Amino acid sequence: MVQLKVVFFDNNKAPQTVDVIFVTADKGLCGGFNIQTIKAVRNLLVEYAEQKITVRLRAVGRKGIAFFNFQGVELLTSYAGVSSSPSYEKAQEIIKSAIDDFVEGKTDKVILVHNGYKNMISQELKIVDVVPVQSPIEAKETSSLMEVEPEASGEEILDSLIQKYFEYNMYYALIDSLAAEHSARMQAMENATNNAKERVGVLTLAYNKARQESITTELIEIISGVESMK
């Protein structure tokens, strides 16, 4: 169970080690969908490097994994086959390792990066600070109106809610990214189809012009031959 005193936001503490979890697609043919996320992660790497802050990457999706492996960038963890078929259980597994490291003091911050769904023709890059978080409530002395009090303490209940908050953040990122991926792929395929139709039109026109020129040349040769025989 995550301890509240650990996850509460601390404005006075500068991060020394940051975990960045990013989600890309497992498949291609979706335009610039993946590169937007990859660019955002690279920008974070540069930004934190300038501040001399250590960044650990946790990759979800084959495209992101392949890119950073090719670039020689070390990945702390990688999950393939998740973004194309997300599940709540897998989201729990991914976020748990990052939160556990945060609780144990191995990291000071966890950031979640993914390209989310905005509408049918566009996506929205989302960069979310998962932890540390601010306290969602303030402790106040109140007289309860409940006839039956829960057995768990308020801190235990809030611990459980915050744990769910982490898990649902990760799960939402997976399904939001998948929705955006499908949208981007539909748009990319539509653009490819339109470009192909336009190219076919241009080539058809060029073919007809060449054919007409060939016919005209043959007719001229025939007429010239007939004229020369007279």
C-alpha cells in the first residue's frame, strides 16, 4: 500500500531521478502518431539532462521500444503487445513498478506521456505528472452523518483511492492512446487513398496524352505516305 506522506506533493524537493513512462503503438501506418510521443520524450531527456537530473525510461509499445533501442538509449523496462490490447491488469503491473520505486525513494517523480484522442481528425499529446500528487482533501474536524462508520481509517481509505488513481491513470493512458492510434490510422489511410486516387488521375491523364500523341503521329505518317504515292 502506498503511504500518503510519500505521495503528497512537496514543492521544496527538487527531483534527482525521474521515471518517464511513455506509450506508443505496436503497429505502424498511423502517420505521425508515434513520432509525436517520441519527440516529447526526447525533449524531456534533453530538458532533464540540462538540469543534471537522471531519467529512466519505461516504454510501452513496439514502435517506441524499437526507436530508442536503435538510438542506443537504455530502457529500464519495456512492454510490447500491450498498447494494441490494453487491460487493467497490465496497467496495474506497469504502474506498480514505477510507484514502488518512488515509494522506496529510488525516484522522485513519475511522468506519463502518451498521444491521446481529441477528435476524429486530431490527437492531443498528454504529459501527466503521476507522482508526487497533491492531497485531494484537507483534514477537517467534522461530525459524521453516517450511522455506520467504515472499519478502515480515513488514511487507509485515501491510500486505497490514491492507489486506484495511479492504476486508472495508466489504464486510461493505454485506452486513450489506442483510440487515438485508430483515429490516426484511419486519417492516414484516408490520406493515402486520396493521394493514390490523385496519382492515378495524373497518370491516367499522362497515359491518354501519350496515347493521343502516338495516334496523331501514326495518322500523320499514314497521310504523309499516301500523299507521297500520288
